[in-house]
Amino acid sequence: MKKIRILFALSWALIALGAVAVFEFGDDNTQDKQTVKEKTAQECQIPAFAKAIGHEDQWLLHNGCPPRELKPKNDDN
């Protein structure tokens, strides 16, 4: 009988964790998009390590900065 109680308690715990995972009860979505402030130019300066490995665009995207303007390629050949 004790094993049945343990099995029953374990199954309810797994069901509860599954519900949290599916319905995201633990996720806090109280932050509005209007409260997010724009990044300043100094906050969006690309560090040297990102430039060295060629990941400037990924760094900007990861840190919430606007994408940089790319120069168009000249195809005069």
C-alpha cells in the first residue's frame, strides 16, 4: 500500500510540473514593450572581441541594439 501512495504522489507531481511547462505558469509577462528603453549609442558600441571574431551583428542582436547599416557591395566588375 505504501508503494501505491508513493506512485500516486509521484504521478501528481509530474502532472503538476507538466502543466507548468505547458502553460508557463511560472513565466512573468508583466513587462510591457513600452517600458523597454532604447539603447544609447555608447551602450551599443561593438567590443573588440566581437569584431575580432566577426560577430558584430550577432552581438548587436543579442544585446538588444538596432542592427547596423551595411554598405552596399559594388558589383562594377
